[in-house]
Amino acid sequence: MSTVLVRYETKPERADENQALVEAVFAQLQAEQPDGLRYMTLRFGETQFAHVAEIEGETNPLRESSAFAEFQREIADRCVEGPNPVDVQIVGQYRFAD
């Protein structure tokens, strides 16, 4: 299993658009229920976002998502910083994202 954290900051005028694109990704995931993925997105402040994905196996189900492809399409144009993906290890959790 791999866990990835991606953090970025959007341009103020594009933050709500970014959130709408993220929400479309979650709607597609909810409808399709792909296996091998735990995924969460956080918005903090007005313009900052963080995505956490836990992927089981060699295939990332997000790569098969048309909504995720649309989200990624103009991500660089929506951002003033990032996105910055890093592999992370969960050290501990308590009733989080069960």
C-alpha cells in the first residue's frame, strides 16, 4: 500500500472552481466504487487544499477517472503554489477516515 499527500494553493479567484472539480471526482468515485482506494481532500483557509490517497496494489483507480482527468487538466493554471506530491507514512490515527 502507498499513501500520497498532495498539497497546493489555488489562485483566490479559482478556489471555488477547484473545489467543484474535486467534488465531481468524489461524485464519480461514489457512483463507481472502485476498489483499492481511500481518498480524502481537505480545504483550509480560502485557497489551500490537500489530498490524501491510500492506494492498494499497483494500479491507482484515480487514473481511470474521467472526473479526475478533468480536475488535473488545468491544475497548474489554477495554482499559485504546487501541487507538491509526497509519499507519506501514516504513523497513527484514531477513528479517522474509517
